[in-house]
Amino acid sequence: MNTIENNSNTIVMILLSLLLVVIPCSAFSEVVERVVAIVNDDIILYSEFSSLYKKALDSGSHAGKEEILDSMINRLLVIQQAKQLRLDVFAGNAERDDDLLYNNFIERRIKAFIHIPFEDIEKYYLENPSQFNGKSFYDVQAEIEDAITAKQLNEALPAYIKQLREDAYIRIQLEGDTAD
């Protein structure tokens, strides 16, 4: 019986010792980083969001926190899609690589499917002669095609991103005035 009491007392003493160590440690713990959004299997950290938000404010942008976070989510969705399609053949700086990956995806998966008929280019030239200062059609043909392509890309990209968002798991955890 004495052995059982000693074992019980030993266990109680070990548990009390552990509690004395664990309680003070948890009282002094602090949050190192906070997640502001979960996008499929990736996260957007508060530090990333805060940095981009401050850059936007410094550049004179009037975009709100939700708009900045939405743009970060959209960009991340495109990058995830590019990686899924194995377009991530870059090595080195992760931020630069993500920029290359994003642009590469836009070029290959969206812009590549935009075709501008010759007639549309010619029509644009004839309807906007003042933009070309007397230059011949063939001198500005590529410029016009680029402008029309950019316009169509700006129309196609939001629709594509909308579809990505519908198919994605997105959880936003941005609360109150976190980036002020």
C-alpha cells in the first residue's frame, strides 16, 4: 500500500511541476504572425497584407483594406492555377518568381486566346485618326492591336478570376482596423 501511495504522490508532484512550468510559459506567449486569409492551401499573412496596404497608401491609392486583400487573393489564385498547370519553372527570389509566374500565366492562358481580327484593327484606325498624327495604318497596326488586346484582356481577366474564386476555398480573417 505504501508503494501505491508513493507512486501516487510522485505522479501528483510531477503533474504539479509541469503545471508550474506550463502556466507561466503560456502567460508570456505572444502572437508572432497572424493569418488574414486562407486561400485553398495557402495563407496570406498580416505582415504581407500590411506591407502592401501601406505601399498602396503611400502611392496615393484610395483602395480600402478589403480591396487590397481581394487583389492579394486574386493574385494568389492565379499563381496557384499557374503552379497547378506546372508553369512554375523559375528558381530564386520567390516574390520575383511569383511575378513571373503570374505574368506567364496571363500571357499563356488568357491573352493567348484573344484574337483581334484585321478588320477590327482597321476599323479602330479609321475611327480614331487623331490618335495617330498622320501615321500610316501599317506603322501603327501593332500598336492598335496591342491596345485592343489589352482592353479585351482587362475584360476577360475579371471573369476568369471570378470563376477561380467560385471554385476556391477562401476564408477571410481580416478584422477591424488591423492595418492602421
